[in-house]
Amino acid sequence: MTETRLADPIAMEVFSNRLLSITEDMGNTLIRSSFSTNIKERKDCSVGLFDAAGRLIAQASHIPLHLGSLMGSVKAVRDAYAPERMREGDAFMCNDPYLAGGTHMPDIAIVTPVFIDGALAFFAANVGHHSDVGGPTPGSISGTARSIFEEGLRLPVIRLVRAGELDDDLLALVGHNSRDPDERMLDLKVQVAANLRGVRLVQALVQQMGIAAVSGAIDDLLAYTARRLRNRVRDMADGSASFTAWMDDDGLGGDPVAIKATVMVQGESLLIDFAGSAPQTRGALNVAESALRATVYYAVKTLLDPGLLPNQGMAACIEIRAPEGSLLNPRYPAAVGARSITCNKVARALFGAFADLLPPERAMAASLDSVPAIIFSGPRRRLDGHFVYLESMGGGNGARFTGDGMDGVHVHVTNTSNLPAEALENEYSLLVDEYALVDGSGGAGKFRGGLGIARQISATRDGVVFSTRSDGHRLGAPGLFGGQEGGRARLLRNPGTPEEEELSSKASNLVLMAGESVRLETPGGGGCGAPADRSLAALATDLRDGKVSRVAAERDYGLARVTAALAD
């Protein structure tokens, strides 16, 4: 890749958008054609394009964390199969973090080689989060798993489609290691088809431009991305800063777990060092290398240049170090199923470190920085099979230097939609009792943190199994520049009844009878700036909208200010 090539900026912009349009088309095909609610409704999937050398050239605007699965799976396919062993019409499948560059087992990747005039030229790749791939706990993401052998079916790189012929026996093997085999097999077929859509679009692009022109434009694009990020780093003063984020526990209880990030700026380069982070955890909160890389790239892109194109050029000036045997570089066979909680805490540590290196107007208080997930499993509403319903929930975004945090959103490395109550109740033996914002959960400050989400669901049949993995139940999101901590998470069984019980954040395999319910309240974001500096108009709006109670407002902002706000 040559960085001195002069490229027409208009042509480069047109070409980059052409690549992005291909990935968006692939993603739309995957989402609209899938059968599981996790992909068709919640959009828990991602797609990307790579060149023959395995360089990422475009990723659709889906899930930042899936960048790790995409990059890792393509590398694994290239390592396992030389180009001469691949055939046009092949498709490869994998998910394993230790064998195939995955991040956890439910994220199954499909990688399809793209041939131009008989030669391997590109790869189309996608990853979908499958709601269950076996193991002792429905959903295959229990925070209490002690090894990868408790987290479902492990897939090294396997050829699922050979020269256009789908291996039905292999597909059945994967499907029947799930609690919902039909859904697994149908979604995998859709993933294969989505890549074929990408293959056709890439081949059409090459037919229009020629392979030499396309290859040259890709080199220009990646060189431009690398140079642009180097410029952003060069604009910063040389120096270093550290920040430590904390998780409630290691998945099996105990003391809080530290994630320490040190950011070092050296000319045009960034060194991200996680020395000082906790040893690998007993539970499933460990992070595979591919997931850590994706999180670092996300944080750097977000803080230094949000408009930066998501391609291999992002990696050119970033070095990542994580001590072997730590939770960010675990030794096999450490469990990794709940890695997204840890990745969002890694993002918190990186945002905290960068806050000391960037102007204050670019800083943000901590968000919920978790990925609370609820999983229900049982007989379908129409008794035509077994279901596994999985949903990762949002919460409060951290307040910024210039504004309140957003309420009820996914943050950092996740970006999925909620499952509408109507779809949930139509598909499953479940009833949504409440879906609301948690009033008062945003940290007080000049600018308030965003509110967490409350979701309460009850079983309509006996024998529904519930599991969860969450964080922020013991430690709230820290505020910034004098802002207060965000509200903490709570998990309740049968709330509001004499049988109400507060559950562990990593509860698993609880059997619910018809009429029993579970309520998860997710954390709020931290506030920014001193609460005494919040405008009376903003405080009055919060009170009128029910985003903070009068009691909480008087506690955080003072009786005199609350009285003055309501008098205006």
C-alpha cells in the first residue's frame, strides 16, 4: 500500500460509498430474510468486505464489536485454506475464539471467497448472533460459565458450501446442537445467501471498473484512512494517561474486577496498554483478542474522528498490548460468552484515559457501559416447538460537556434494536408487563446522565427458563467534572408481590411458573458538571416529564433550586 499515491478526493468518496452500499445491501438482505427475532427484528448481525490479502475494505453500520468477528474469521479462513484450495461457490463457517478468530460462540461467521476471472480477489463475510448454540444454559452466554466447553458448539473453520453445494449433513449437525434447530439452519442459509448477494455486487463493480482500477482505489482508500488517523493523532500532544474501570465481579461473585487502560501518544502513533488489568476471570467475562481489537478501534475512531471510514487503515498507527493471562488476553480454555460486558468496560477505561488527553468539550461521562442481556426459553406460544428469546438491553448514555446523555440506548460496541412487545408476545409464551425508562437513574449534573431502561416480562406457561448476565448492580457509572454517578441496575423476581426477590446479576436457569415475572432495570449514565450549575429550565423539564422525582431532585439539586425551577 503506497501512501504517496495522489487520488482524486471526489472519486474516492464516490468509490467508498459504492463499497458501503454493497455492505448495506448485504446487511439488508440478511436482516429482511432471517427467521430469528434476534436478527430480523433486533438486527444483531454485521457484514463486511475484505480483499484477498484479508484487509477490511468496508463494514456496514451495524455492530462495532462484530468487526472483531469479521476480521478474525477471515484471517482464520485464509490461514486454514490456501487460495488454491478454495473454489468459486464455496462458503466457510466458524465461531470459535481460540480456533477461528471469533469473539464468542453464538456469533457464527460465514465467509465467502469472491473470484474474478478464476482468481481469488475478495471475501464477503457476515456474522449473525444466534440465540442458542447449545450448552447447559439457554442462550449460550451464561456469565457463570467456567470454561469454553460450557458455552455451546465450537466451530473451527469448516467448509459449509462446496462449489455451490450446501452440506446438508453439516448444517443439520450444527442445527441440532441448538434448542431451536430449525431457526439455526434457516438463519445459516440466509447468511450464505447474503454473502452471495455481496459476491454478485462486487463482481459487477469489477466488471464496470476493471480489477486494476478497483484494486488501486482500495489501496488509495486504505492509505487515506491511515493518513487521516495519523493526522488526528499528530494533532494531540505527546503524553500518556490512564484510567481504571471496574466490573461488579468476575462472573462468579467476589470483589470488583479492574480494567486499566493506558493511552500513550507518540508522534503519529498510539500505544494502548492494558497492563494492570485483572487476571482472567473465573466466569465468562474474558475477552478474546479479536474482540479487544474491535473495541480499541471503535474507541479511537469515535473519539478522534467519528467520520473515519471503517477499514484496515484504522489499524495502521495503533499498537495494542494486553498481558497474557489477563482477562483481556486469556489463556485457553477461559470462558468468553459474556465478553461484551467487559468490552464496554474497556471502552469506559479508554474514554476515561482519553479525557485527560483531549479538550474537555470532547469528553463524556461514563454510560451504563454494559450489555445487560435477558434470556427466556420454553415452549412456543402455539406449542409448535421450543423457543430461546434473547435480548440485550440499553440504558443511560453519559452526559457530555455540552448536553444531557441520551435515554435508553445501546452504547459503545453494541448497537442492536429492542424487540417490540408485539413481536415478543406473538412468538413466545411471554407477556411484557412494563417497558419504560427508570426515572431518576440519570446521574445529576449540569448536564444529566441518560436514563436506564426497565423491562418486566412474565411467563404465560409453566416451565419457562430464565437467565441473565448483567453488570452495574454494585457500581454505578462515574460522573465527570463534578457530575454524579448514574443509577445502578436491579434484577427482581416477582416484583411488587410478597414473593419479590432480588436476583444476582448473573442468575441462570431459573424456572418460572405461569404468572411469575422478572424485572431488569438497567443503569443510568453519569452526569457532567456540578449539579448546582444545571439550568432551572432543564430541571423543571425533568420534573414535568417524570425523568426525576421531586424527592430525588431535592436531594441532588437542593430544595431551593427545585422550588425556583417549579415556580418559573
